[in-house]
Amino acid sequence: MFGCIVAGRLVQTNLLQVDVNKFTFQLDDAENINHIVVFLLGTIPFQTGFAATVHLLWPNKTWQLLGMHFD
């Protein structure tokens, strides 16, 4: 459903489903990340009326909203 690119790394599609509507990516070596892209793969489209938000959680911090997509 989603893909993630960290600058200088290969595309990640190995997300982990942690709830019925929540998914996470494990980003190794997080202290050296300066750009992240999260995108829909297009294999499973959103149903009409659904939306997505992207949040980021650094170790020992709180969730930060990065962006939203509405269909």
C-alpha cells in the first residue's frame, strides 16, 4: 500500500501493520536521515471518502504530523 524513501537508500515497502488502520516503517540509523518521502504504491487505492496522515516518531519524542492526503 505505501512506500518510503530515505535519501540515499533503497525504496522500502516492508511496512508493519500495527493496528487495523495503522502502519509503520522501521528507519534504521535515524540520526543520519535528512529527507523522507512516503507515497502510495497504487496497488491498493483509497476508498472514496478515506484519508491518510503521515506522522513521524523519533526515539523518546512525541508523534509529529508531517502531512495529509484526502480522496
